[in-house]
Amino acid sequence: MIKVLFVCHGNICRSPMAEFIFKDIVQKEGIASRFVIASAATSTEEIWGDVGNPVYPPARKVLAKHGLTCDGKYAVQLTAEDYDRYDYLVGMDDANIRNIERMTGHSASEGKIYKLLTFAGQQRDVSDPWYTRNFEQAYKDIYTGCVAFFEELLASGRI
């Protein structure tokens, strides 16, 4: 079982998009049962008490445009325990990586924390549609990173 947690700032745009894109990839490959795939936030901005906000409507819309649904997904916050619970903690940008490291007490150099687009050989961040308002570009970045992550898992013999 390969356990993957995608992480962004609020868990209402980029990380849930990555969660559902990656779930679709492994489903289409017929190996979804070999994965646990989820997403979380580094902040509590989209979580009120114990209730998180749903995926932001423009993010839901771009997922739907590509045939994906994220029904039932609500923002949750990353916990220190997630480091032990998951094999991969995949952030969307440098700030996410720093926050993952701070919140879990672990370093990316230990081999479990990654920035998504590094799997595609790119050092840049996934564009944040909260600020750019370009949800299609964020989708493209995330899709590119998820496909490359999947290919890395194949090449490494993990799947």
C-alpha cells in the first residue's frame, strides 16, 4: 500500500485537485486499491472548529471540466502524525514544504517530503489559483506533476 498526502495552504484548491487527479490516474491504471490518497492544509484558514470548507467552487469547476468530481471533500489540517501515516507528503510550493517540515518536525532531505513539480524535473511552484485566478493553469501544473510522480513510482519499482 502506497500512502500519499498532497498538501497546500488551505486544502480547498491545489491539494484537493492533486488528490483527485492522482486518484483518477491510479484508477485508470486499475491499481487504486494499492493506494491511500488524501490531501491536507498547512493552515486552519479554511477550517472552522472541526469543520473544513469544501473545495473552492472554481477548483471544483475545473476538475469537473476534466471529468473529475471531488464531492464530499472538506479541508483538513496536516498533523505531525501524518509524517508517519503517509509514505509521501507532496507540497505544491516552497512555503508548503517549509510548513510541512515545521509541522511534522522532519526535513525534506529525509526522503518523504517533496514539491510536486520536482517529479517533472521542475523546481518551480505549482501556480496558486487563489491568487492568479487561473485554475486551468493550476490544473495543468498539477496534472503534469501527478503524471510524473506516477511515472517515478513505476520507474522506482514501487508499483
